Amino acid sequence: MSTATNVEATAVNTIEWLAEDSTTIVVPVYQRQYRWDIGGCEQLLSDVRAVARENSSHRHFIGSILSAADDSDADTELVLIDGQQRITTIMLLVAALQHAVRDSAPELAAELDRVLVRPDDPRRTKLRPHDAWAELYESVVLDRGDHADRESRFDDNYAFFRSQVHADEAATIWRGLQRLEHVSITLGAGANAQQIFESLNSTGEPLRDHELIHNYILMGLTHTEQLDVEARFWLPIERHAGENIAAFWRHYLVMTTGREVAANGEHGVYSAFRQSFPRVDVDHLQADAEVWRHYAEIYGILLDPSLEKDSEIARQLRFVNTFGRASYPLVLSVYSDHAKGLIPRDELIRTLERIQAMYLRRTLVNLPNERLVARLCRARVDGPDALERAFARITPSDERVSAVLKYSELPHPAYVLGRLEGVEDTDGFDVEHIVPTVPSDSWSGDGAREWIDYSDDERNAHRALAPTLGNLTLLEQSLSERYFGEPYAVKRTSAYARSAVPETAALQSTETWGTAMISQRTVRLTAELLRIWARPALTEIDDDGLTPILDAVRRRGWPAGWEREFEYVEYRGERWEVYDVRHLFNRVFRRAWTDTRAAAVSYCAAHGGPIYDGTAWKGQWDRLDDTHHLYMGWDSTYMMSAVQGVLQEADIASEVFVKYSYIGNVM
């Protein structure tokens, strides 16, 4: 039997392990902040009390603690790779117990003190957290009394333990603590710390993607190198991205890979990061981290456009933010090129305008806005003309938008009206419905008849047009509040006439207001809307909601309704009646074997299939020719990945699209 040489695992008593004079623990720079909540503390204390009530043979197992010796400094310390949340919480409980008994039971207090502080320096704790919060932790554990008006998880959890642990229960709590055990895993020089860490990180508080990225970047470095990279790169990235750091990494990876990156489940962002950066040793890290920091700085500007010095660019960034942050991968790319002097200012602004037009027009005609940006990032790699064509294909036509504007509710009305009516800052304005959405009985549009006298058909016609473009305008909040609910004749002379917005003030020249005037105003404003939110002047038309094959969803298993996942597939201009991934997989590989055999052979050689020289094992096979067979026994995730891969290998992925069925969209 062979013996492991790089990993040593030993079952130990946790308190004895912590109390040893040689035990000094450093939490490395890459670890996340301490974030156990009161619920976790309550469970720990409950477990300690429960094991204390049992007979002396009982023990409570708290899991594995992973550490490695750090020989980069003069003093050898244990670097805590996994387990800092549990160890920190235990230390806070021990500190609360020590402080509760230090006056009434000095001998017990001294035993507890051995767990908490270093024997060679009682001013330092045995557990040394990340430098950013080490002083805060030590202030709590050493009870320095300097925590007035301070909030932290250390303070909160310590306060909880102090409220629960009393001197008369001290012996019981201490007995329970002494029955805690864990497996101490110590790594040798050749062990893969990151791989072991990921394997162990399946219990407790799961790490988020950006925390795993943080660990992955720093784990292979010495402590000194970690401190340097943390200070020069990671902390600036955190500062620029703030609480949106997880989204930053996802958007950055969409930009660089041109592929959608899953935000939820199975650490999709972290997996994509590892694929993009398989090596993060010091030599590679310096150059990569410079790039990450550069894009994080841009990300901070996107989040807060007031940081942008160019007023027009800042204005356009604010407009883009109306539609959320889904477009950030593309904006990061184009903004970075402008900052580096690779493209002119006009190209950046034009791209920001195209993004707004795409989102507004698609929202108006009720098309989904998901899975769009990755394809635009891919198109931009091929140059500005390719990007224009990509925008044209997914931006609805003028005719389609014009038809919808007549009868549909206007989305993002403050943003749209602000640009149409020349109002830079709409914060002090209300969106005024000239015909109110819910008119009072006394409201009148012509000054002759009140709303109560309108017929049912007239009322329904007015209500239907109330949220449309022609019935909306911006009005100062003071005027809106003062004349709320008044008939049109009163508002025309008292509110609209006094407005500083030219489009609103122009209403004073219109004596009556009804469906005919709404329709006329809609036609006029629609022409201006189509001019401001213009689509590229290309022959391509909006694409019926087609999804590029590279953005198609990889689904696990065969969910209910999978037989009709697609309405059809568009393959290089051909329309295929293909309704599921299995059928698509078969047809694409059969076509690849005929049209692009070199690419199919290359893909299969690199991935070990799915085309083989013969039927090497029992299963579902489809014959391609006398000597080659396609194995059909894969699951849907593999099949979609293989389809995408072989089309990329043949360089024709951009010419293949899927049209999801209703069932496919909701699965």
C-alpha cells in the first residue's frame, strides 16, 4: 500500500490543538471576511452544551481544518486554508467564557487564556486574522474596551456569547468545548492547496464565486507575495467594484470569452475564470492583475458615471444604466479601447447609443433582452462593421416600433421623455398623464362634458391610450402636485403654460384633449423617438428572437417538455425542423462530417469523441459511413457543448441560431 507524502491528516482535540504553545495560526490574505451570523453561533453553543451533558466518552466533530506551514518568515506559522469561520467563532466563544470567569475563577480563566493568546506575547492572539481586520478581532478577544459606536460580526457574535454564557455555567461550557474534535489536515510542499480546499468547501457557509477567485489567485503564493498582490491589485479591484464585485467578474468574463457566464449555481463564474486563467503564478499574475485592475476602475465609472470627466460620455453612461447592467461587458470593452486611444470618442458614444436603442426597441415590442450581450462582444472582436450588423439584426425595425407605440404603454417614461423633451435631469419632474389613468368624475378634456358623461366606449378608448407616448409629458413636481386631478382646461392654462419644458408648454395652444390629439402627438413624437434611438441603417432586420448557438442554454438531463425545446434551427440560412438537443446534435455532426470533416476530426481528436472508428461499446450509435459512428448516448449538457464546440472548430458558429419554443423559454 502506498503512503501519501504531501498531505497529513490527524484526528485531534480542537481545544488541545489550539492551546499548544506551538500553535500560531495566520488567516491568509485571500480568505473572505468573517461572516458567521448569530444563527451559526447559536448552533455552535447548542452543540457544545449538548456534548457537555453526555458522558465523558462522547465527542463532537466539527469537520476538517486545512492548514499549511508558512516558512517564508522567520517564525513558522500555520496558514489556515480552510476553517477560519469555525475557528474564529470558537475563539469568540472562548473569549466570552474567559471574560465571564476571569474574576470568579482565575484558574479556569488561565486555561482559557492559553487558547486565546500567544505564550511569548500576551498582547497578541494565537489566531491572527487578515491584516485588514486583525486589530478589530484582537480588540474584541483581548477586551480592550475600544469598541464604542462600532459595528462588526466579531462584536455581534461576541456579544451574543456573552449574553448566553454566565459564570455559573462556565464549567459546563468548558467541558463541552474540551470535547470538540476535528481532523487536522496539514499540507506538504507538493500538495495542491486549491484543489483540496475546493473539495472540503462543501459544508458550512459556501464561498461565493468572487471569494473562490480571490483564493485561487493568492493561494499558490507565499505570504509576502500575497500581501503585495492584495495591496496592489485585489484591494483596488474591491474598492472600484464595491458590493458589485461578483457581478464585475461575471461581466469581465463575458467580455473576454464572448460567452454567457451563469451567475447562479455550481460556481459558473469561478469555473469560467479558471478556464480563462489556468496559471496564476507570480510571473503570469502581474500582467493579468494589471488588466483586472484596469477594468475594475472602468467598472466603478459605469456604476457611478459622475466619476467620468467627459460630460457627454457620463450622460450616455447614465442613460445606459436605465436598462440595468446587463450591457456592461460590451461597455467595458468599448470604454477600455477609448481610454487606451484605440478608438475615437464618437465610436464609444455611438455604441452607447446603439445599446440604448436595442434595449428600448426590444422592450417596446416585448422581445426578451437576455442572452444578447455576449454575441455583441463576439461581433466586436471582428470590427465595428460586424458590431453594427449584430446590432441591426437584434434591433427591431422602425415599422414594428411605430406600430407598437400607438397602443402600448411607454417603458422607462422618465428616461424617454427626458431625451425627447430635452430635460437633462428628470429628478424634479413627474411623468404627467394628460388624460389621467384614473380620471375623476369631474375631469373633462373639452370643458363641455365631464368624465361621468362619457360613454363606456369613450372611457375605454381614453384609458387604453392614457399610458401611451402621445398622452405623456414631463411636468415640474410643484405644478403636478398643485394641479393634480384638475380638468384639462385648468391644467392647460395654469400648469402646462407655466412649465419650463417646451413640449409641455406647447400644450397651452391645444384647446381640447382626447383620443384624436393623443394619436396626432404620438405620430409626431414617434418620428423623433426613431431618430434618437436609431437602429443601424443596414438591410438586416430583427431576427424573430433567434439565439446564437453559442448562447444556447446547456440544460441538465431531459426536463419535461424537452421534445419541443426549439421551434426551429437556422443553420447557415437553412431552416431546420429540429425540436430538441438530441436531434440537433445528430444533424450538426452529420453535416460536419459531410461539409467540414477536418474540423469534425480535429474536434473529436481533442475531446475524445463523439465520433469513433467503430462501435466500441454497447449503446446508442448512429452510422456515419462504413468505418465511423456517432455515439448518441450522451446527456443534453454534453450534446449542446459538443454542438457548440464543433461549430466553433469549423468557424461557422456565428451562422447557426436556435429559436426557442414557448416550452424551451420557460424551462
